[in-house]
Amino acid sequence: MKTENTKFEMDITINKLVTVFEYISNMMDGHEEEVRNLLLKNDYKDIQNMSLMLSEIHVIDCIGKSQLTNSTFISKELNLTKGAISKITSKLVKKELIKGNHLENNKKEIYYTLTTKGKEVFNIHEILHKNEHEKFVKILSKYNKEALNTINNFLDDLVTNL
């Protein structure tokens, strides 16, 4: 009887996990749209009209969070090929969201920085992530330390074993 109840509880948990994974997947799918909505809401219509792709937003985010970002660094951070990064950075330079610079002692390598418009996109993206973070904090604040430790152990197991 106990094994049957345990199996039932596991099935319920798995179904709930599938629902959470679907939510996160949908959240990622809606990421571009959310950024566009925030740009519009904050009166950045010229940037909103650029129809930024999620990959472009994440490259802007990577450049905004780091110093001396070159294609190799961005490629490793975002787990994309250097070729993909080259295409994305070219588009972002044309859209005047980033600019490429050379160090005085290294004329070969291009390092990217955000333009004023690029910083605006970066800030909007940060707001989006902050809003999502606050949703999770609100949910997790209902649990005591022991429960949070159990949740963290479970998440560690998921990350390690999936």
C-alpha cells in the first residue's frame, strides 16, 4: 500500500514539474515580446521597432554585464558558435546598439561595448529579469529554511541528473 501511495505522489510531482517546465518554456518564448512591451511602455519606440531577436537581447545582456567582451567570450557565455556571435554582433552594430573597439596593443581582436541605445535595451532586459526574480522570491518566501534546503537539494539533483 505504501509503495502504491508513493508512486501516486511521484506521479503528481512529475506532472507538476512538467507544468513548471512548460511555464518556463513559455516564459522564454515570450521573452522577446516582454522586452518589446517594456520598450514601448518606457517610450523607446525607436528601439522597439528594431524587432530584436532573443539572441540579440542576450548578446546585449552579456556585453552589458562584462568588461572587455569579445566574440570568444560571448560565445562561451551564451554557448553559441563564434560564427553565430559574429552574425549577431554585426546586426547589433548596424542597429547601433553596440560598437566594436580595438585595444591599443591588440588591433586584431574586437571588443564590444554598448551604445546609449544598447544600454537602454540592457536596462529594460534587467527590469524584465528583476520582475521574474521577484515572482520567484514571493513564492519561495512562503517556505522555512528546512523546506528551502529540501527544494535546493531537489533542484541540485535535477540539474545534476538531467
